[in-house]
Amino acid sequence: MTVSNEPSASAGTSAPTVADPASLSFEQARDELVRVVAELEQGAPTLEQSLTLWERGEALAARCEEWLVGAKRRLDAARSNAEEGGR
């Protein structure tokens, strides 16, 4: 048996194609993360499916964090510009 570190959407499986988390909007990543968490809470039939879901959830959570960090930077920059303009 070989173990692969590649995503489970490999050739020859009937698994649906999943979008690369880097291509998702915040809302898309968040909504999919909610679905993944719900599926994990219900219990996947196999360990492999649980691991695949967990890995996907980690990637989605990281994408959400990227969006939130970026949004905070934009807000901080806007506040800084507003303060400088108000002086």
C-alpha cells in the first residue's frame, strides 16, 4: 500500500473536483469550511475520508485567515490615511 500526500481528488476516483482554496472568496471558503466541519462532526465512514476532510478544513481555515488578515490591513491603512488627512 502506498500513501500519497497529494489531494484525494486524484485521477480515477469519483470524488468531485474541489476548488483550490487560494481561488476562493472569503465567503466561499467559510461556507465550505462550515460544511466540512459539519461532515466531520457526523463522522466519516473511513479514517481516510476523515483525514481528507480534516486536511481540506485546515486549508479552508488558512484561506479564511488570509482574507481576514488582508481585510485588517486594509482597514488599518484606511484609518491611518484618514487620521493623516484629518490633521
